[in-house]
Amino acid sequence: MMGSKWRPNLRTRITIAVVAVAVGVAATTAGALVWNARSIILESKQEAIYEVLRFETKAAVSALPESPSVADLAYAAEQFSVPAVLINLETGESGGTLPVEQVPQYLIYQLGPDDGFSAYERSTQYGFLSFIAGLSMTTGPGGDRIGAFGMFNMQSQQDEIDRLVNLGALIGTVFVVAAAIIGLLVGRQLGRPLQQLVDVADGLGDRERPPVKDTDYPDVNAVLDAMRHSAERLDTTIEQLEQSEATARQLVADVAHELRTPLATLVAVSEILADTEAATAQDRQAAGAIAARSATHLAALTNDILEMSRFDSGKSEVAARQFDVAEMWRELTELRQWEGVSFELTGGPLVKTDLVRLKLIVTNLVTNALRHGEAPVEVTMAIHANELMLEVSDAGPGIAPEHADQVFHRFYKASESRSDGDSSGLGLAIVRENARVLGGDAWLTQRGGTVFHVRIPVAR
């Protein structure tokens, strides 16, 4: 298996970057300084060499005859302070202490026809830097043109240049080491706030994580604040998910509890109906009535659960249209055949809202009042401006204060003894959810009995 590719962390990257910049700057600066110093040292020495060569050549050539022999050239060359050779550029004869073979041929060719024209070359010979310089002069009017070349030792200048190079390398090394130390310190300083960011990110979802303090860097603190806000939102989401999970578990338990009674009834009824020999016609009729009532209760429970699931999924839609509230009440009373229920309407009868949801709210509240309270039940609707206020009150004993805040919860029953077995415990929850879908709300008060209030914004 191939090993994973090494990837440097931010601290290492910063250190490498700082060192790379330092090496580049140090190398460029030192190179420029050494090169300039070298040029100055060599050129100043070369100027001095040319002065010496010009002086000695003039003295030597002035003592030569117009057409000197090899012996004359050799003798004159011995008068130079450095190894030198004199070359008769007319005849090609030469003589001196410097072998003519050591003079590059192209330097000889570079000597022009005019006196004083020079040529030179720097090279390393015999382990030291040498400088071969030459110039030409004539022995007199009409005389031969003589080329004089001398080899000068420039090792002392080279040693001085080497010392400058070593000094530049030393300074560059010190500069690079200092840059590496600075890079490490900078990387460490930047690594601390980054580690704090890592700690915050690592603690996301852990509601018991220790708090992380701000740094000295405003931009890092801005990231920390953003991550803290994300952590708070995540904590809220986790809490909501936990609550949703608990609600779901409770919903399953409540649905199972609600289904148990009608299903048990249906099982018992089915046994009676299956016993064709022992069951009389009256028994079968009573069993059929019980089965029908249980099936109706199951259907109502199923519809209520489906309605609540639509609320939870956010798929509830509002189909607003204009209708007559008084006409809606007449339709409900004819359909439900309520007894002991009165209705009072204040304000104009025409409103614009969701008729189906308003019917469901009124039906559930009146049914709840008749089932769990006592007659008479009073239904009051007041329409003012763009608001509909609905009140449903009964003459029952009311609801105990400890249950007042719970009655709108799903499957909540203030007292099992008050239930006739047909209640699902979802009616009031559906009332509040529908009121909120329409932009309003529902609540209750105690006034002799229980009074349920619903506020719904409407259009006229």
C-alpha cells in the first residue's frame, strides 16, 4: 500500500515561505554586492596594471633600434617588473621572460595599428589568478611596431573577493537562520488562534464543550464568533431534533393507546358476529352498532392524525374565499344537530378566509364543549375591521389550572374519566394549528366555565 502524501501544515508552510523569501533576498543582495565589489576591485587593479605596463613598455621600446633583433627584444623584456614578452608585429619575432605561447593568439590579433591599443585576459594559471595585458608601440618614426605583453599576479585581489564571498555567505546564512526563527514564531503565533478554531469546530454538537476565549486577532475573532453562532444554531437544531424524537415516540405511544380500545372492541364484536350459533339477531345488531361506532372513531382518529402530519410537514395550504359566516353556522347546525348550543354574530357576515379550516375550528370547539363541559354552550363571533374573534364557552366545572397550559397539546386529556371513549385528544391541537396556519392563535380562559378564544385575521 502506498504511503499517504506528506502535506505540511500552515505553520510549516509559513516557515518555508519566510525562509524561501529570505534565501532569495539574501542571495540576490549578497550576489549583487559581491559582484559590484569584485568589479571595483579588479577594475581598479587593472587600471594600475595598465599604468605600469604603459610606463615600462615606453621605456623598453624607446631603447630599441628601429628593427630590433630577438636578442634586443629579450634584453628589453628583462627590464619589466613582471614576466613579459616583446613581439615584433612586423616580423613575428619575439623575446622575453614570458613564453610567447602563453599569450593567447587572439590578444595579439587585437592589437591594432595605432600605438597604445590594449588587449587583456584574466585566467587562472599555476593555481593563481593571472592578468595578461598587452599594448603596442613603435620604435620610432618609420620603425617596427612592437607588442608588449606582461603577466600580472592578481591572486591577492582574488583572495579579497573570496573573503567578500565568504562574508556574504555567512551574512546570508545568519539572515536565513533569523528568518527561519521568525517564521517559526509567526507560525506559532498564527497556529494558536487556528488551534482555537479547531477546538471550536471539534466541539460542534457537544453542548458541554468548554468556552473558547477570543484571540488578539480581530479577523480570527470574527471567525470564532461565526463558529460560535453556528454552534448555537446546531445546539438548537439538536435540541429540536431531540424534542421531535421524543414527540414522535410519544405520538406512537399515544396512537397505540388510542387504537387499542376501538381495535379491542372490533375484535370482541367480530367474535360475537363469528359465533353464528350462540349470537341472536339482537346480539348481532348491537355488535354491528358497536363496530360501526368503533370504525367511525378509527376513521376520525386517522383523519386527525393525517391533519397533524400535514401541519408538521408544512404542507398545509390556505384556500381563502369570501363567504357568509351566518350561512356557515346554519350548515353546521343542520349537519351536526347540536343541542343546547346558541350562536351570536356581531358585525358584518361576509368575511374572506379559509372556510374549511374555520368550520373545523368551530366544530372541534363545540364538540369539545359538549363532550367535556356542560350545556348550554355559547358560540360568539365578532367581526371588526380585519379580524374575527371566536369564543366558545360552556357551563361545565372548567379546567384545573395545572391542565390549562396542556389542553392544546396532542393527545392530552385533562381527565380520562371525562372522556366517553370517542375523543382522540387531537381536537384542540388541530384548533390551534389551524388558527396559526390562518395567521391567528387560540387560547382559553376560565369564566364560570371554560371559554376558548380564537383570533383569525380576515379580509372583508
